[in-house]
Amino acid sequence: MKNTPRPFYISLLALLTFFVCVSGRITAQTTDALPAVSQAQESAQAHATAASPPLSRIVAPRLLDAPDGARVTIASDAPLDDYTSRLDGVNFYILIPHAEASFSEVQFAGHGFTSAGVQQRDDNVIFSFRLETGASVRVSRGFNRLDVFFKIPAHPQPYAATSSQPAASSSKNSEAPTTDALTNAPGDERETIRQMRTEIEALEARIKEIEAKQAAQTSAQQQTAQAVPENTTVAANTASVGSNHPPGDDDHDEMSKGTPTLQIQGFADVNFRASNQKGATNAFALGQLDLFLTSRLSDRFSVLGELIVEAAPDNSFSFEIHRLLLRYTPNDYFNFSAGRYHTAIGYYNTAYHHGSWFQTAANRPFIFAFESKGGILPLHNVGLSITGRIPSAPFGLRYVAELGNGRASRSPLDRTVQTSTDENNGKAFNLGIFARPKTLPGFQTGFSIYRDNLTPNGSPKVGQTIIAAHLVYQNRLYELLNEAVFIRHTLNNRVFQTPGFYTQVSRRFGNARPYFRYQYVNVPGDDPIYPDVRRRNGPSLGLRYDINDFAAFKAQYDRTERRRLSTLDELILQLAFTF
């Protein structure tokens, strides 16, 4: 701790003081009764908040309509594993705790529901759907989304559907009033009969419309089948209507008849940067094009992918798979993933991924900058990851355990993330524990320890230990992020210590959210891995303004003091959006 500056200890003391104050204030607030949809909803909400995640951002839902029932997809930037649902008569509710809707209203309907709505209640998002008569509904959870399936019952054939007789001949077997009945009826009953005829005609028109759509789909499927060679089997990716299987089995039926459904969400940003750095020019720049992919293979298996296209300094484009995971989630206590993941060092790296639209600031804190941007932490890894709740543990405790290749150090020209090979036989591991107390919604604190052995060329083995701790509080209005990181390198019995931290605070005022961040990192000049980083510290001041539900404008000013280098001033203007 010899190289640790006094401001670092002052920051830690301030964080501890804040934790004590906020704990008492929020605990007092939670004793007040809050309005809820119903008494049953309150019970479900209390159960959900026992292990609720920090405030997540819900994007506008998407509708996929079909004649036999619609599908509504609700997506977020975080796992939706704490939702609750309830059917109250013809109304179906979904409550997502500790979340913030990025949109203000829902205006669509589909086969199975006549209307939909959304409500922000404190730090909870409530979706509501009004079901059609006889319709059923079920919810299927993916990694970061909920698929709400609506099914409508099979409609009976029209009363005049027989081809051997004219429509009028079958009217005696139906409840449709005839022309004679309308003429001979008393005056006070004629209006009632007219209304009955109007309703029946509307029902017939809808039945014919549904039959026409079904006939068109059948014709299209037959044409597709004729265009495929005889030795190829084409499976229809449709669910059977009126199935007697319990909820959940329909998913298996869909899988046996077709392929998994791939969901794609896009994120991108456009920037303008101006600075006083020598040799740098002011320029517009494309940020990252982030394609976030998810697909549910079954009720327990899912796939997550994140594909990044990014412009390089030489104006060329690079493509990289930043995340690709096969996930197995049998319950809340054990979630297993294999592939390339974001290392759970601290909080920021797993809370905010590559879509800059989700994060408040225009850029990431330097200690959590990605490797391709000069970051010093191994934020990507390839291997295995296990996460989950700790059974019967207090304070909503969760754990994380990761094993992977670690970061490359042999040559500066090597790819930092060892996606296909490892420069040594040793493996990096990361262990973490964090708490999300029920009595402090939106609060999270925890720590992690990461260990690896690096083997740079021309140097003995370097032991690397990274200890990270965080304290975060978020709700609809306020955001307070605090993290500290210690990097320890050992080489020939010499120890090199790098402390780093950042503090970020913001408050929402309508669509505007001003924010302030201070960050610090101090790498020894003779560090065997990052000697060129040195000391960097300074404030950032910015404003985020949500233009609409899918786009945001950010303006940020950074002032960074650097050891043995001139102070860097930079202005960043950014348009971030999702699609």
C-alpha cells in the first residue's frame, strides 16, 4: 500500500459514511406502505425483492402477431429472473422489480389481447394486458427477456359454410335473425334484432379473415415444401392450437417442429470528439455497432451473443465476437455458462456491456475501459462461469465463480483476449460475492478476487492478483456508483501495486440526467505489465438527455491529469440509440 495516495483513503472513508447514511434513510423509507396493484401483487413483489437486481432498463416491447395468438417480447439490459405474473379475471399483469421503463406507453393489440399498458410504480415496471374472451396466456423467460404467449381458442365454422346449401338455408339452425323476423317484430324489439345481426355479421367477417390468413400460410408452406429437394425435411415453426399440453410443453412442440427463434437487438452511437491532445484532430466518429443476440433452446438452455463492428483509427472496420455463451439455468441457485463472457470484476463490467445507450455517461470509467481502448483489467475471458443465489443466505447474497484463459501478456502485438489459445497452461480464476438486501432496494455491494499468472516474453512469470470492491445505489431518480480496484503484480519477489477507483453520481430531472464522475488510477512507472499507463486522474461532467424511448443525446467534458504528460481536456458529444 506504499503507493496508495491519501485521496484514495479519503474516498473510501466517504463511501463508508455514505453507506451508513443511506442504509438508515432507505430502511426508514421501506417501512412506509406503498400502493400496489393488489394484495397478491404485494406478496409477489416482496418475494421478488429478496434477490432483486440493481435498477435495470426495460426497452419498448415488440409484438409478433399470428392468427392463433400473438407473442409480446419484453427485453432488458439485465437478466429478468425476478419477475412475477398474475391473472386477475380478464387482466394479466407482469411486474418487473427494480426496473425503469425507457418508454412511456404501449399502444398495440394482437390476437389474444385487446389492449396493453405499462406503468412505472416507484422502482417497479408493471405491464398489463386485457385478454380476449377465452384466450389463454403464459410467460417464458429467456436470458434477458420475457416472451408472453397468447392463444385464442379455435373458432367454430361459420353457420353458412357448407357448400351444398345456400347460406340462407342454414339460417334456421343458427341464431341469426331473418328478414321476416326483423319485419314482423314489435317496434321495441327491432333495434335489438338489428344489433344482433350486426354482431353476427362482424363475427362472420372476422372468421373469414382468419380463415383467409390460415389458407395463405398453408399455401406458402406448400410452395416452400415444393421448392425443397425431396431428401430435405422442412419443419413448420408453428405451435398447435388447442393443445392439451400444460404451459411450457408448447416450447418443446415448437422445437420439434422447427428451429430456435433468434432475437436481435441493435445498439449504436455516433460521436464528435475534440481535445487538446497534441497530434489529435477534432472529428466525427462512428462508435460501436452492437448486435445483441439471444435464443432460447429450451426452458433451461439459452444462447447469448454480442457481435461488435467498430471503426478503427485508420478508418477501417473490425469485427469481433465479444460475448458468446451457452447458458444452462435450472434454478436461481445455479446458472452455468460456457464461452466468452464479461469477467465479473467489480460491478460496471457486468452491469453495462457494449451498448453505450444503457449507460449514463458517454464513456466508461478508465479502470473499466475495454482492452482494445487501453484498459488495464481483463474484462473479457473465455471459459466457464457459474453464478446464482446462496440458499437461505441473508442480505440477498449471490456468488460468482469463473475459470478461463486470462489475458495475454506475451507481446503487445498479441490479441489481448485469448479466445482460441492460451499462452500458458495455467488458468485464470475469479471468485466473487455480492449482496442485494431486501430492505435496501436498488442497493448492491460486494467484492471479488481475480488470480492469474502472466508470462511476457523476456521476463520471468508475473503473478497477477486483482481485488475489486463496489458499493452501488440506484433508483428511478438517483444513481450512485462507487468502485475501487487493487492490481498486484509480483516479479522476482518484487511487488507492484496499482490502486484505482471512480465515483459517479447523477439525478434525473424529467428527460435530463446531469452527472458527475471522478476517477483515479496510479500505475508504478516500473510496472512489468502496464508501465505506460502511469497516473491518471480527474473529473468528468456531463448531461444525458433522452430524446425518446430509443435515442439519447450526451454531452461530456473530461479533464485528465497525467503524470509526466500534459493535462488532457476533451469534449465528447454523443448520440446513442437502440433499434
